[in-house]
Amino acid sequence: MTLVLKQVPSFLAIMLLLVPMAPSQKKDAEPENATLRQHADKMGFWVGTTIQGRMWNRDPQYKPVLGLEFNAAVSIVFQGITQPQRGRFNFDGMDEAMSFAKDHHMKLMGHSLVYKNATSAPWLNFNTAACGGWSPKELDQILKEHIQTVVRHGGDTYYSWEVVNEPTEPHHNGCWSRILGEAQYMVKAFQYAHEANPNALLLLNDTFGQGGIDQARGDEFFSLVKRLKAAGAPIDAVGTEMHWEMPQLRPSYLDEFKSFLDNAREAGVKVHITEMDVYQGPGNSTEAFAKQKEIFYNVSHTCLLDSNCIGFMTWGIADRYTWLRTSDWKNLPDAKPVLFDDDFKKKPAYYGVLQALKGGR
């Protein structure tokens, strides 16, 4: 009898070792509701979306989803917003974004320091034929003061700045180019940003069409990148917008993106996907959203496979706030192009990106 009692604990211990642990007990088990940022953080990869200023203060679902799912966000810093009067800066929007980012252990990308005439400060009078009548010396000083004041204010909370946006779009940076010179204003802008924060990632960002990455636009863009770098512009990375529309999307879109990645490496710059949304086309068929998921997966997976591709941003957080429904340029009231639906529920596209992130680098 005594022998049996001594053996029972050992027998139970052996049996316990043989019983599989429940999923919740497994060491390093993935949380049941894993988020995009949980996987991105492990890799040091940026996954983010846009802060849509008025919406994020009105919708109680906006900020919780933003802080939970993303480790980065795009902060709008157009000159017309941040310096509405000459020499008088308004950092209310930046400060709110910075406070949120710090509270949620996120980083920000500034969009953008130099852009088209319409986003420049009204007091510059860039809407006039003479571009406000500024001399090159005066406008150069304005450019320097604006960029360095904004970048220094952003500090280390802003890991990246889109220094110049859409430079190959006709007339988009018209007055800066006309007065300071087509390449000169960009070289100066990058140099001023680098002086203000040598640790920040500095991007040249552009758009390449709704059907993929147009080769002619890409070739023009990388020719510009090389010229600017040769002239002394400290460009760290290039940003690619992907405002794609499924009815126009070419079957070769993924090969076009891979070619873009190759061209960036050859030019000595990293790649950041800065603005991605995919219009599903007319209707709300299951097939359309399955295809949308495939596109988001293919792009994010391809980016993750290339160590030179460092981040992925969607242009908008939920379908209800997509610019495609309200834009004067492209009015698509049925557009559902991002990762969360009108009610902030995860769409198939979300799980496409999550699947890519789970695969790691």
C-alpha cells in the first residue's frame, strides 16, 4: 500500500507532461485578436494610416482603432495649415497628433513640407500670375524658415518627412519651381530639412497612376531622384502612392512594383508605401472584396520580402471617410477602398495585410 501511494504523484506528473497545453497556456502564443502593429513591431516595420483631422475628433471609434492597429500615422502639415500668416505658426494639429502618438507609442510621418500651390500659405499669393512677386532670395528664406521651424517642432516624434510631394505632376509645385528653379527648390528643401533634424527619414513622394506603377512615370521619377542626389539632396527614401482602381488595374501591377523596388535600390534609396487604397469597382460583390484582399496582400507581402521596403500606409482608416467619396477630382460614392468598413469592422483586405505581416521578413 505504501508503495502505491509513493508512485501516484510520479504517475500524475508524467501524465501532466504528456497532456498538450491549451492554446492560452502556450509560451509566446499569438493573441487571439492579434493586431497589425503587433506583427509590425516585431520586425521594426512601419504600418500606418492617415490622421483625418476633423473626423478623428468626431468619431469615437476612430482613435481607439488607430492606436490599437497601427504603429505609425500620416500627419498633414501643409504650409497653409501650419503657417497661415507669415511668421505666425499654428501647431495645434501637430501638437494633438504628437500627444496621441506619444500616448500610444506611435511615430508620425509629416505630409508634406512642399507641395502644390493650393496647399501653400495663402499669403504667398501663389494663385497670381506672378506667383506673389517674390524674389528668389526672399522665397528661399521663406522656404528655409518654414521647413526648419516645422521639422524642429516635430522633433523625434516625427520619424519621417515627405519633403516634396508629387514633383512630377504637372504644375503641382509650380511657383516654388518657377522662382527657385525646378531642381534647386527640391535640393534646398531636403538640405533644410536635414539640417533641422539629421535623424529623420526624408522622402521624395510621388504618384504613378491608377492602374499600377506606370513605367514612364517611374523612369522620370528615378531620373529626378538621381539628379537631385547628385546635386546634394539628402534623399533617404522614396514614397509611392498606390491609389489604384480595380477596373483599371493591370495584371502586371505586382511586377511593376517589384521593378520600382529594384530601381530604388539601384538609386540608393529606401521605399515607403505612403498612400494605398484600392477602389473595388462598381458593386459590392464578394468576389470584388476577395480580389481587393489579394491586392493588399500581394503588395504588402512583396514589400516585406524586400529589406529595402520599410513601411506601408493606407490612405484613410475606414471606408466611410475615404477621400474617393468626396474628392472633386474623383467622386466615387460607392468606394470602399481601405482596411476597415464604414463601421470600423475588419474587411477581407485587413486580413490580407495581416497575413502578409504574419509571414514576417
